[in-house]
Amino acid sequence: MARISASVYTSHVPAIGAAIDHGKTGEPYWQPVFAGYDFSKQWMKDNKPDVIFLVYNDHATAFSLEMIPTFAIGTAAEFKPADEGYGARPVPTVIGHPELASHIAQSVIQDDFDLTIVNKMDVDHGLTVPLSLMCGEPPADNFAWPCPVIPFAVNVVQYPVPSGRRCFMLGQAIRRAVESYDEPLKVQIWGTGGMSHQLQGPRAGLINAEWDNRFLDRLIADPAELSQMPHIEYVREAGSEGIELVMWLIARGAMADVAGGKPPVLKHRFFHVPASNTAVGHLILENA
Ligand code: DHB
Ligand code: FE
């Protein structure tokens, strides 16, 4: 049977992608951000998954006001990096896992969560920046991400957005789906976006480092309690784009302790302000 080996949580700031793509990671502004991922890149090499189930949000790139799926699972064989207005990032095409993705869609929909099935989709910085942070720059002679990736897009851009509680329950359904797949795959689940940031209106530039760190504490130790937090508290305390953090509860809900297993092992924790307009947070939790 497939199993979830670990969960990864990270912010997805587009300027981080631009810094990588333009060779600026060593600059004084960026160096402390990338230093927080040195451990993670080595950890990825030492703990290479067979598949990454990557929970992220599209930023009106693949979707628009014409179509707003709350939860969308990518079942295609591949997903191209999107042109977000300044050309596509020079990163590898994302190779999907149609068989596992279709199985998860079947299982999760029969488990009462309505997913939109997406067979064609470009992926924006919400997905490619976390891959770059965790995997580094792929070598020219093997220009590929280390493994297949199932993109799972969550609407946190256009209201109404899903509650943290529903995201946490969905994570539990995803875990059941993975564990009922008849092949011994090692699957990582990633929750991305956040932390506190607001890109618009009178509060643009808002960062709340104290609240962010409390969020990390609670996500590690008591995610069930954290999942009860209403969306308005994210917006009030972490800014309008801080709502991206509900996606972290999907990944956390898929960990073994939520289903009565052992608490996860905290392998890495990192927090840094600022990166562009955003507080950067990052965790790695392994199933014991
Ligand atoms: C920024 C952060 C985001 O999450 C995003 O999607 C776009 C921009 C920023 O910090 O500039
Ligand atoms: Fe974003």
C-alpha cells in the first residue's frame, strides 16, 4: 500500500522564484531566506519520495473569475510552468501521476469531498516556487524535478474560501485515499502559501511574526484545535493573503497522528521576515 512519509510546509513568494532564476540567491537580502532551506534540500535527497501531493493555490493563472473550483486535483500526465506575465519560469515541466491522482479523486469524492478534476492546467509560482526551494535547481543534464507531482489547487483567492476545518478534514480523506492505493509508494504531502502578508488596500505590507510563530506551534502540536480558527481571524491577524495558510491544514490533516497514530517528528523549522511582502515559514514533519 502507498503511505504518507512526511509533510512539508512552505511559503511560495514569487520573488523567491525570480531570485533563483536570476542568480541572486547569494545576495545579502536573499541569503538568509535560502539558508533556511539548506537542510531541506539535503533532506529531500536523503528522503526522496515517489510522489509529491502538492497542495497550493493558483493566482488567477490557470483559473479566473470565469471558473472558481474550491478544490481541484490535477490528473494530467504533465503540467507546464505558467507564464504569469513575465514569461514562464525556466524550470522543468511538472510530471504528474495520473493513476494515483485518479485513485485519490475516486476515493476522496466517494468520501464526500467534491473535487474538480483537471486534465489540463499550467502551474504558477504557487507550485513551482516550493519545488525550487525544496529541490534546488535541477542540473542541465537531468533537467527534471526529482519525482512526479500531483497538483492540488485550493481557492484562497476569490471568496468564499474553504474553512480551515474543512481543509483539515480533507487532509484526513486524502490520507485514507493514499493508504488504499495498491502500490508501495512513498508519498509526501506539501501544504504551501502564507505566512502573514497582505498585498492590497490600506494594510498592504502587513506582517504579524508573533501570530505566524504561534500558528507554527499550533500546527505542530494541536492541529485539530487550530483547524477551528475562523477564516476572518486569518485575515484580521495575518492579512488578506494570510488566508493561504488554510492549505497547510490539508497537509497536516493527512499525518498519522490525526488518525490515532504517533505524533510526527519535527525535522526542521524556519521562519524569516521579510521576503518581498511576505513572512516566510517552513516546516518538515515526518511520520514516526
Ligand atoms: C507575494 C506573495 C504571494 O503569496 C503572492 O502570491 C504574490 C506576491 C509577495 O510577497 O509579493
Ligand atoms: Fe500567493
